[in-house]
Amino acid sequence: MKSKWMPAGPARATFFAVAIALAALLVSPAQTAPTRVIHVDDDAALGGDGSGRFPYSNLTDALAEARTRSGAVAINVAPGNYAVESSLVIDRALELRGSSELIRDADGWPTGAVVAGTETRIFGSGSLGTRPLVDVGRSDAVVINDVGIRGFVFEGTTGGGMGTTEVLVRRVQDYAIRDNVFRAPAFLGMQSVASSGRVAGNHFSGVDTGAILTGGYSTSPSNVTFTGNRSAGNFLGGLLLNGASIGIPELGDQLDAVVRDNDLSNNTGSPMTSFGLRLFILRRDIGAPGDSQSTGNIRALVQSNRLVGNRTGIFVDAGFPYRRVGTTCDARVFSGTIDLTLSGNTLTDSLLESALVTFTRNSAALIPSTLGLWQYLHGATFTITDPDGTLADVRIDYPELDPFLGPCPGDAVHEALGNVLRYNGVDLPNGRNL
């Protein structure tokens, strides 16, 4: 017997066709737009359209097209040499893929060499000045997500000086920087500011500091994994962890970092302050964005790293707690926390100290005559969990009272500092063994 709801004849066939089509829509996964792949080749003729047959000849044109696309975008860059006269700005989700194939040693760390014929080199021209080679993030401070950079050889400008960074990441979540080579002569290999992501399998050498990770804030936190990298043979240091943001007005004050399976060795260029790993509270220079900030915080797991042959293996210090700059007194009182867990690291053959823990700037602890420039922290807590005893012979600068008297209002008396140094669950007495 036919249902009164069921049509007959041709209408019935149409009914079933529509029903089947609707059912297919209900059970099929949502269709996503395919990734737009933009091709770049420095040997290509001018006037390309970014296709595989007619690639762009430069990265600037490829990035300009990427900004016009609403869906997923990947830029594939052929081996070659790509000069940068103005920063390459990445301000949207993007995969930037070079062709460099890194050569690794028997321990799995990159050597700094690449397979012949694969090198994809981005280098700065004289007109770049102190601007970064690659600048990731938006100028309007909106947070972006999902940026990947891999397979490149980065070389900053000759004589770039202070501030020159090869890859700068600001206010970016879920980034991945992996399998790249960062070479001289830039000041910094990479810097991550108020950003979260993964830095893996890279080689940093010949720059001032290989990599710097800095603090974030609630809408753009800093949660970074730094793993499988070699940052060795740099002038100043291998890896720096900074508990505060830098270079942006937002007062980011928390960095969470996992530092695992890296080679942070042979960083010796500065006779007093070169390091394998350094953790400090903050740097906010007077007159720079965010110069009202006075606190920073770090939580870090440092596991299974090689720190061999550095000037100092590990610094834990205040960073830049200014007393005065020139004749200008800094009215801030600096504080913060560092919660450091060490496990399974190799720390040997340091040329100056295996490690130094101080509640002022590292250089001021080593050269007390400079304490007129640098405060001690107040009410700060450093908690170090070190079941292996890696820091058993650490040098400590942990006074109860500020030892300096000076012309600034905050230096009129030897005030109590109120800091806490906790090692393997025990609060250590104040003192100094330098």
C-alpha cells in the first residue's frame, strides 16, 4: 500500500534523487578549499604568476599574492639566492618552505652545512639596515596563528649591529621554525616575542646570540618548545630566556619553555658574559616600548642538553634592572620569579664558571664596581630543581641587603632585598661565594 506522503511515477524518482543528495551532504565531511601553493625561483623570468610553470622570481611578489588569498597558502621556494632589501613581512597564516636539506651529525644535530644544490639562501642587502630579514606578525598588534618557516639559510646584513634579527616573531601563536641555518653576521638568529610555538632542528652559529625567547600575555602567551637545535660558536650565547616581552608595548610577563636535546656549546666571544644558556627576569630600556614594566617570570624545563666549552655554562640572573642610565635614575623596583628544572644535561669544560646565579645583572655580579648602574631584585624567588646536581659548584650572588649606596633616591640605605633562592626544595641562606 502506498503512503499518502510518497509521490508516484517520475515525481517519485526525483524525490529519491533529492533525498540521496541531501543524505550525502549530511554524512560527507566538510569540504575545505585546497591550499594555494605559490612558487618562487630566483632563476625565473620576470612577470611570473606564482604557478609551477611561471614562478615568481622573488619572495616579495609571493608574499604580496598571499595577502590577497583567504584560504590556506604555502610558498615553495626553489634553491637559490634571494636578496632582501626590505623586511619580508608575514602577517597571516602561512607556510614558507625553502628547499635546503640540512646535513646532520651522528648525534642528530645539524652541522650548519646543507646538501649540495639545495641551499635556499635569504640574505640582507645594504639597504636592509638593522631591520629583520623576516618579520612575522601584524603591525596593528592583532595576534596571528599558524606560521611555518623551514628549509632556509638566513644571513643578516654585514655589520648589521645591535638589533639586527634574522627572523623576528611577534604576537604569533602555533608557529614552527624548523630545519633552518642561521649564519653570521646578524646580531640575533631568531627572537620570539609574546608568541607560542616550536623551534626545532635549526643551526645557529656566528651571530651574537642564537635564539631569544621572551614573555607573553593573556591573549598572546609565550609557550615555546626549543628542541633538537645546535646553537654553538656564537659570540655571546646559545639560548636566552627572558621573562618579559621586549620591543612591544604590551606588558607580557610570563614565559613557559621546554629546552630539550640541544647543543648549546662553545659560545665564548665575550670574555666575561658569554653563555650556553641564560635565564633572566627582564629587559625594558627607558624610552623603549613598555618601559613601565618591572617584573617577569619564567618556568623552564631544561633537559638532556649539551653545554660544553662555554665561557659560562648557565646564567640565572635579573637581566637589566637599571639603577640609572647616564644621570637618569630609574624609579622602578624590579622583581619576578624563575622556576627552573634541570634534568639529564651535560655541563662541562666552562672557561669561566660552570654556572652563576645572581639577583642582579650577571656582569654586575662579576664586576661589583658596576653596581652603580644595576639594582638587585626585590622580593624575587628563584626556584631550582636539580636532582642530578648539575649546579653543585654554582657561583651565587645572593645578598640579604643591597650593598650599594648612591645618589638615586632608592639607594639612600642598604635596604633588605627579601629575595628567596630555593634549591632542591631548600631555602638557601643569603651569601656570596664569588
